[in-house]
Amino acid sequence: MRVAVVGATGYTGLELMKILVAHPKVEVTMITSETYKGQAFSQVFPAFRGVYQETLKGLIPEALASRAELVFLCLPHGSSMKVLPALLDTGLKVIDLSGDFRFKDPKVYETWYHMGHEAPQLLKDAVFGLPELFPATIAQARLLANPGCYVTGVVLALAPLLKARWIYPTPIFADCKSGVTGGGRKPSQRFHFPECNESLTPYSIGQHRHQPEMEEALGAFAGTKPQILFSPHLVPMNRGIISTVYTRVREEKAQVLSLEDVHELYISFYAPCPFVRILPLREMPNTHDVRGSNFCDIGLVWSKRTGTLVIASALDNLVKGASGQAVQNMNLMGGFPETIGLLRPGEVI
Amino acid sequence: MRVAVVGATGYTGLELMKILVAHPKVEVTMITSETYKGQAFSQVFPAFRGVYQETLKGLIPEALASRAELVFLCLPHGSSMKVLPALLDTGLKVIDLSGDFRFKDPKVYETWYHMGHEAPQLLKDAVFGLPELFPATIAQARLLANPGCYVTGVVLALAPLLKARWIYPTPIFADCKSGVTGGGRKPSQRFHFPECNESLTPYSIGQHRHQPEMEEALGAFAGTKPQILFSPHLVPMNRGIISTVYTRVREEKAQVLSLEDVHELYISFYAPCPFVRILPLREMPNTHDVRGSNFCDIGLVWSKRTGTLVIASALDNLVKGASGQAVQNMNLMGGFPETIGLLRPGEVI
Amino acid sequence: MRVAVVGATGYTGLELMKILVAHPKVEVTMITSETYKGQAFSQVFPAFRGVYQETLKGLIPEALASRAELVFLCLPHGSSMKVLPALLDTGLKVIDLSGDFRFKDPKVYETWYHMGHEAPQLLKDAVFGLPELFPATIAQARLLANPGCYVTGVVLALAPLLKARWIYPTPIFADCKSGVTGGGRKPSQRFHFPECNESLTPYSIGQHRHQPEMEEALGAFAGTKPQILFSPHLVPMNRGIISTVYTRVREEKAQVLSLEDVHELYISFYAPCPFVRILPLREMPNTHDVRGSNFCDIGLVWSKRTGTLVIASALDNLVKGASGQAVQNMNLMGGFPETIGLLRPGEVI
Amino acid sequence: MRVAVVGATGYTGLELMKILVAHPKVEVTMITSETYKGQAFSQVFPAFRGVYQETLKGLIPEALASRAELVFLCLPHGSSMKVLPALLDTGLKVIDLSGDFRFKDPKVYETWYHMGHEAPQLLKDAVFGLPELFPATIAQARLLANPGCYVTGVVLALAPLLKARWIYPTPIFADCKSGVTGGGRKPSQRFHFPECNESLTPYSIGQHRHQPEMEEALGAFAGTKPQILFSPHLVPMNRGIISTVYTRVREEKAQVLSLEDVHELYISFYAPCPFVRILPLREMPNTHDVRGSNFCDIGLVWSKRTGTLVIASALDNLVKGASGQAVQNMNLMGGFPETIGLLRPGEVI
């Protein structure tokens, strides 16, 4: 498949390029960047010298349509919705990695992104790209909204339990810890090495835009919309998210529940999903085991005393949390095997 | 005051030495180490060359008693209880940084530390050394049990709310993230640089020995013993703990509560406490602001929608979480101003 | 090609496995470990769950010979020479990643490794596996000695200049800085996270075993054995080596030399080498551009004032400095394209 | 002594404030910042809450003169020379931490800083503030030019040998590795956490402004101006510089030299200097042993084979390399004991 990457010089673009240049079914025929157009990709990222030689172009929908069948849109929130309609009009399929098309209701978008939506007519047809939950609709999608990094980790942690109705849907506490690449490539005081290094902090508790996205995705899947209190934390490392999710088991269920029951539920639920690994009983996930890979690892704890199930998931925010998942979606949309081009182990070191 | 440090070559011993050599009211007259006895402290830690020249000795209670009035015991759990009775018998005051004397009931110790207690007769007189909660008894203590690092962060986060009875005492979720010095100085695969670096993981959820310690301290202070589900996480940095604590507000209170109310409660509660800093509204703590200092910073979030108060505290696990707090306790026990030798800002960088 | 990995659970073994499981021409048919035999590789490294399922075996030469054509030996120095003769006797080709077969003269080995050589009869046939310098002999090798990580970076930096005889062969200063994975997987105080993190130190200046290896390889290639003073440094990061090499230009040459001349020399020398990237004039290499890749990047500085040429090379110590280079050698020995299975860009982030 | 800090919100200002607020002979009576004036220092750096309450003012020389006897100038290069004459005119003593007054010849400044010097008349009276070399003139200084961080490490490494004339003064290779705080507080792509973390790179080899500064300071001290090729490297950690300096011993000296001779030379040379620690034979310095301290640790290697002496020094770039040294200079200028307020051990962890 011939594909293009729009906005190839941010971190999701960079990560996508790493995956795509090695993907056996893909040819990257065009890449764009407003900031760097005219430069070779390998000038912006010297790491690509000797691997990929193309030059960055400006964004012209017709040019993209003439060279590619599918476009990955790696633009900031607010920019995607400006260019996406024209891209769809050319007949291109689009995988959008921004937050612009992840909500059905433009009002929700406006509340959480603090701007009006400029293409609300497309929202109803946009498919939410979490392949473990919505594989069938993804395979048919023309406009795919790739989920947020935190969202992927929390939704995968909760989906089996919510679907089985073993837990109360509200409140759920999602305490998430992310590496710094999640903040993007733009320098700022907060991400300045000396102040970010050896530093740990919570931020935007209950106010992060991924919170309503988690709720909407889980509601759509499980039929009941949960209320999640989402607490993100910034951790001084490059990649990886641990989501530690606290849920209360329904009283009648709690009396009979065993950890083995929960483990079996998860094993069975994710049996068809090659990228979700349910860890053996009593093992906890570690970001280094998923680093650079498209896996999401899940560990489980049952605290009978407090009636609480804790689900801990680990993923690489740039791979399963962004670009790897985008390629997984592309595989489904293109009719390829789901794992093709994506089956690497975590890096460990 | 003449003091001695027993077990001076672990991380709490090292940190204590940094504070004590600069303390205007203290002379460190003796230091001991079984592993390194006969070596100069500055051979074990070349960082102390030119600052402190003493040689490490073996542990002989009479020798300690002849040279010091107070001993800091920086031994591993299980070792403290073996030597502490003999030290007390000489008339020395003892500040114990291990977990051996933090519980009133030896059965609790045995359950969580998996060994029998060898000096249960001393437990009732041991004073739990959290100066913000128990200043009066600390001032009179002869045997002081210095609290665990996680315990300090969680207890300081919860004490005002539990005392005021604004929240349900159970269940409370304490999601804590700690730097690696919390694991001590002994090398292991888990703390091997390449596998620990760039790696994040939860561990011992609901099973960590600091969980019953939190509950006992808060119960003793507030009159109601809470049930806490404690989830520690290992973060790839040297120092610092963020404790993010989730509590449910009592229903009748929740209807009228504002964030300002909670803020005022904390400001007022901690007004007499020089080392607890309640952050301005909507600010969150950051470990780099407490690094190397004895401060504990606290930020507050009120999620009306879910009826949940989130309290986030930050401290340096080796200072306010261990050796700084031990010196704060020594200051109280010695009749010195509480802040003497301890009033450094956080390091930031 | 069917290959086996002996000693698969150290860092070079782990890195080799990452490359081999994705290599289109290779099937890994057997892996061994004395420490972990009987366990699945994915138990030792959970990162491989869902990717590679084999169980670790004990080392039995006949078993290896019946299942593989080529063996990668990832054993510590001193262990390789004990098992290698028996492996060769079965007809297996062997790529040895230890230092045991890198010197022609067993006395040199004994001087620098402080033990007698147990298979000196094999030294003369062992081929030094630096593909950029010795591609023809490598293609014919049955026993290949894969170079040391530091050696690769310094030798690639110096080879063109020494061959061209533009510099004095003695003394040359090689100031090298390495990430911590170079020290292996065994925990120790020195590599304990809290003491290694945020810490930088030189070690073994003039006494490291890679120093005579650099000299022997360059001597064999250039016809003149240089004298190198090699200074390694430990840097608090996982991967990567920067070698900053200081050479004096021969007086007559210095008067006419320009940086452009040197640049052209390097470009031309490395034109046939897909994994050496000579950077544009005045650019310096960065470990993040080679991280996870088999590239070695080289930058050049000409200080006319002091008559000194500085060559700075960057590589990933576990890839081009160890396991990637081993696979590059395997590609040559197996008659495959040199880059197959190895052409990934550096990771950057 | 009443002192003021101008430009208190950069990293050297921040570090200076940490030292000064704990200095028993100092009261910080005024702090200024153009960017943050009107804000409390503890708003800019919340780490100082509870420790220091003053508000940042604008820079008005008369106001400074009315409240302080000595001013620390922590402004960027180019800004210091604009305000310094007016400050001196008020009678204030000034310690300038920028590079503006470190050269005697304004042409050297103009060549390396690429701007004209605006107060050349002051250069001849400015005293270069390296207390180990120039204690007498420092004690009398009214305008003190505090040395660069790299300069301090390299000059302390070389001074004894150059003075003793045991080595050839040219060429000398100074391969230095610095933590990221050396680059200042301003965010940029290069210092963006994800690209700086796990990344190592040389930069500005032979072109850094500290190179002529090293040569001038050593020339002034030893009577012979050396030629140094200075190679800085950026290391992914916050603080610390290792300078590994390569020098050739004069031929006649080399034949009789022993490492012990060199060691004695350094011990004797630095005997009066409380902040220089000559390590025991065959020990190498480590940045973690000087972190947060004003010490400079020095280790020595004698390579008889190549006739080369290697000197490795370690210091904290923000303390002995900047603000600690500024306070050491202030101590001398104020007639205080040299070590007062500065005698902390390195942090180790």
C-alpha cells in the first residue's frame, strides 16, 4: 500500500516513519511538514541517513491523493480538522492521530479542547481506532480517529470488567504515569532537561482531555458510560505509560470473586488480540518490557479486604499509544494481517 | 549534643551524615558499620574527604554510651530489634530508622515482616516519630520509631481530612511513586542501572509493609483506623516520592464542599508545621521542589462530579522520608528549635 | 539459515535475539543458558512474550550441530575458549562475541586477560570480524572473533587516516564514553542505579583490554601498529559510545591539509560500507542517532593551530558494537546481502 | 555582609541563592530579575517557599548600592558589561559570573564572543577569580571575573604541571564532559528532555569560548601560555564535569618520572587549597562525589609507554564551576574564612 505521512517531523510522525520504512506491505511515497518543507527527512532526523532519503513537501491534498491511498495525519489538535475534509474529498483514507475526531458530539470536543469544531459533519462517520474493541468497524473505516495514548492504556485495562459488569462504573480512578515524549517535540520550561530530569509530578487531575475520551470509548463498547477520575503524572523517562486503575467490585460479586476468576476473564477476553498480553498471576507490568513494541501488558490485583480490583497496564505511548496502533489500524483497513510490520519484542534495555 | 550513627554506610546513614556534619548543635562522635569497620567513612564515601575524617567502628553499646547521648540506628529491619534493648539499657536515647518498632502489636509486625519480634516489651514505649502529628510525645521519647518514607507522605496527605471526618475512612487508595534510593544500597537485578533506567513498574500492591503502618499511624491520630489500599511504583530517578491519594467525601459533606474549604482546612491544620507546605490552589507538587530538603509539599484536587478528593504530596524519601525526619525528631527530643540544621530549600536542579 | 545462540540471557544475547527473530533469512533453532536452562526465554525476558516461545537448553555441542549451521557464542571471556573447540569440531561455524579469539598471540591475551589461553591453536585461523576492514576473510571464516564495542568505534575512526599515513601512529588518544549496558547484566555497586545515575567517571585509563585489541586490528589493517592511549568513561545512559580520537597530522601534511581533504578521504574510504555514515562537514555525531541501529556515525575536526585531527565516532555498543555487527558478519559468512535484517534507523527518542 | 544577586532566576542565580541563604556571614538584601520582577523568588522557584520570601526587583544601581556591599552579577554574556560600570561607580564590589571580564584584551573577547566590548577600560582591573591560583589579588578585588565552569576544571588539572614545566605546553588535549545545567535555563530543541536524555554528543571542538580563557588563565599563572585543544561533550545528567586532560611529558623528564612524583607534586601544590582533593594513587574522580559541593577532585595516570600524563578532574559545574566558586571568592574578598558556608560533602546519591 502506498501511504503518506502528513506532519512527519513531530514525535508521532517520527515513530510512524520508523515503523513504516520497515513494513513489508507499505511504501511511504510522500511526507509533509510545514516547518521543514524542502529539507530531506534525514536532515531533520540524521538517524534516517542511509535508510530513507525523501524530501519533505508542503501539504497539497491532490498531490497526496495522486501518490497515496492512505494518509496518516500527525498534526496538532485543531489543525487536523482544518485539512481533513479536503483529504477525504480526494478519496484518500485517513488515519488521524490528533484528538479532533475522537468524540461523536462536537460539544464535548468544544468543552475539552476549548475551540469550535470545524468539521462536525464528519464526526458521525469517524471510527474510533482501538482495534481490540472495534475491529470490524475499523476494517471498513475511511476516517479513523486514532486513540490517545493514555486512553489506550486505561480502556484496555477496563474493557473486560465493564463489559462483564463485575464492577461499579463510577467512580473509577485511573492513576497514570507517562514518559516525556507524550508531551511532544516542542521545547518548554517544563520539558527542559534539567528541570524534567529527576523530577516527578501529577498534572491536570480530573481535567485532562483524555478523560472524556476514555469514558466515551468505554461507554460505546460496554453500553454503560463509566465515570473516571483520571490523574496523569509526568515521569522522567522517554517512553512508556503505566496506568494503575482502581475499580470497586459490585457487592454481590465481591463475595465470591477470586483473582483467578478475573485472570480468566482477561485471558479469555483478549484471546483474539495479539498485542495484549495478560501477565501470569501476581506479575506486574513494566514499561521496559513494552518499550518500542506494540504490546500492552496487563497485570491484576484483587484486594478482597477493600473490595477493589486494581488493573495495571503498560504500553509504549508512541507505539501502542500512537503510531504503532495507527499501523495496526492501517493493517486492518488494508486487509493485511493485524501484526504485520509490528511484531517486535519490547526493548528491555 | 553528641550523637552516634549505627549502620552509617547505607543510604539512610549516608544522608544522616550529610545533615549531621552541618548541624550546629550536633557533634557526631562515633559511627559504626559491620561491613566496613576499620575504614574511614571517607574511604567508603570519598565524597566526604575533607569534610569528615572519622573511622567506622564495630557496634559496642558501652562504647556508644560513653561517647554519645543519642544514637541513630540505621540498620535493616530485623537487626534493630536485636541491638536496641542493650542500647536503651545504657541510658542512650535511640532513634530507630528501621520498621522494627513502628507497631504496637507484635503480631502485626510478625504478619507483615515475616519474623518473630525479639523485643516486644519495648513496643508500648516506642514513640512513632511523625513530628507533625505527635510533637509532644516525641519530645519525651527515649525510643523513637522513625516512620517509613511512603508512610510519611500518605499520612501527611490524609491526617487533616481524617481528623475532620470529612471523608469515609475506607477504602482509600494511595498510589505512590518512589525514586530508587528507597530500595537501599544493595545491588540487585531490579536496581541494575540498565534495567531500572527508563523503566517504570508497580509492585507489591496491597502487600507492602508500609500499608499497615499508614493505617496504624492514622488510626492513632484520628481515632478511626482507615483502610488503605497502597500501591507503590518504582520510578527511574534517585529521590522523591509522589503520593496521590484518592478519598471519597462523606455524602452530606460533598454537597456543600468547595476546594477552598479543603485548602483552608490544610492551611490551618499545618500552620504550626514548618516543613509542610500547602501549595496555592490548583498547584501540584513536584519532587524536584523538595529534593534534598525536609519539606513535604501538598496539593489538592476536588472532583465534585465523582465526590472524590485527591491529595498529592511530595517529599524526598531520604530526607523527610527518613534521615531529615530523624533529625527533626532529634531536634524535638533535644529541646532544639524544630528546623535547626534542616532548613534548606529543595534543589530544583 | 538455522542458527543457535549460546548464552542467550546476557545483554549481547538479548540484543542478538531481538535482531535474529526479525531477520528474514534466519531461524533461531536453539538457545542455551546455564543459569536459566529449562525456562522459556520469555520467562527470563517477558518482553518476548508473544514473539518467541523457545525454551533455554544446556550447552551440548552435538545437539547444537544437529539443529544449526552457525552458533553465536555470547559467553563471558574465559568461557568461550573452553567450549569453542568442541563446537568447531562438529562442523559448526562459530561467531564468538567474547574477547577470547581476538588476538593472534596468546601471550597478549594472557597479559591483558590475566589467564592462560586454553585453545591457542585456534588463534591463527580466527578471523577478526570488522566487516568494513576485512570483508573478504570474514566471508570465508569458520571461527569469527567479533570485535569489542570500544574497538569498533575507535578502529573505524582511525582506519582511513592510518592507512593513508597522514598521521603519526603514536601516540593517539582515544577518549571514549560508553553507556552502562557495556558493563553487562550482572548487578554490582558500580552499576547500582542510584550510584550510577547522574554520575560520570573515567576508569582503567591505559589499562583496558580493548586497547591492545585496537592496536592489533589497526596494525593488521594499516601495516603500522599505532600506540593508542585509551581512556574509557562510564556515562549514565543505557546505550551508546562516543569515541573522540586525537591524532597528530604528519608535519609535511599538516601544512597543506584542509578539513575538506579529510572529509573526502573518509567519504571515499567508506563508500562501500553501508553502516558507516560520514557526517556533513562540521556536524558531530550523537548517540541518539545511532541508538538501536547498526550505524557508526563519524564527524571530523581539523585544528590547524595544534596540528591535530579529531575524529568523533558514535555507535550503539550493543548493536554495531556487538550483536548487530555479529549479524553483519553472519550475513557475509552466509552469503546474504550485508544489510539484511539490520537496516533500521537510529531511534532518536 | 549584605549582598545582592542580579539575575537571580537563571541557574547560576538559583544555585547562588541556595548557598547564600545558608551562609552564616551573609544577608541577601536584594535580588533582581528583568523577566520576573514583581514576583516573589518563591513563586519562580517554589522550592524556596518557607525558606526565602523576598520579591524580585528591577535592576537600579543606586538601590542596590543602598542595600548591599557586594553584588553577584548572574547575567548573560553581553549584558554584564552594559550594567557593570554603573554598579562599580556606586562603590559596590562586583562578582561577575558572565564571560565579559575574563580577558585582558578586548580583541580576544570580540573574536570569541562575536560582539564589541562595551567596557574595555575595566578589563585591566578585573581580577580572574580562581582562588587556588590567585588568592592574593582576589582578596583585593573590586571587580571579580568568576571563571567558566570548564575552565575551572581544566586549569586546576593543569596548573601544577605547567608551573613545574614538566610537560610541553602545546598541544594539550582537554576532553571535557558536562551535565546539561551548563547550558542554562532557556529551553531549546537540544535540551528538550526526550532528545537530550540517553544522548551524548561532542560539540564546538576547538571553537568553544572557554578555550582561550583556559589558555589565558594558565599563561598568566605559569608564565607560559599553553595551546589547548578543548573538546566539550554534552552528557545526559544534570550536573558535573569530568575533564580528561592529555599532556606530553618533556622527554628528559619522562625518562625518570614516576606516578608517585606527579602525585606528590599535586599533593604539595594543592596543600593550601581546601577545595581541591587529590585522590589516592590509581583512583579516578566521579561526578557524584562532588555533586552539590565546592570540591574539585583530581586523579592522575602516567602512561610511560606513550610519554603521556592524563589528569582527570571532577567538579560540579554550578558550584565549583560557578556559584560556589563565586562565594569562595566573596569569602576571600570579605576577609572571611575561605570555606565558610561552602564545606558540604558531595551528594553521592
